[in-house]
Amino acid sequence: MVDPLAFDDANSHGTHVAGTIGAVGNNGLGVAGVNWTVDMTSVRTCDFRGSCGTAPEGMAYAGGQARVVNVSLGGPGKGDAYADA
């Protein structure tokens, strides 16, 4: 079981994407995200080695919680489980 309170991001990709979307703006620090007043919830679906076997379950969970879900995954076709999620 993954600890839902563990926010470590071994390769910083999720942190980078979240900042691009929602970094606080108009505060004189760094950059502003494209929607700097957004509320966000992170759902980790990949392990620290890059294996994303639980991604479809995470996508389905996030889709049940939010109006908009960003899934920053790439690579060759993932199959029906990803399409269904």
C-alpha cells in the first residue's frame, strides 16, 4: 500500500507539472501557474522506478473526485485498462 501522505517525487516530474498548472501567482516569487488559484489533489500511480501498473486505478479514482484530471504519462499504447479509466 502506498502512503497517501508521502509526497516524495523521485524525478520531480509530477511536481513540475503541478507547478506549471497551479503555482501561486502574484506573490513576487518564482513563476505563476496557468491557473494559480486552483485547488489540486495529487494521486501517485507510478513507483520510483517508473513502473505505472496502478495508473488505471489512480486515473479512475481521480476522475471520480475531480472535474479535470491531468495524466502526464507517455509511451506506446497502454491498452484497454488505460482507455477505460
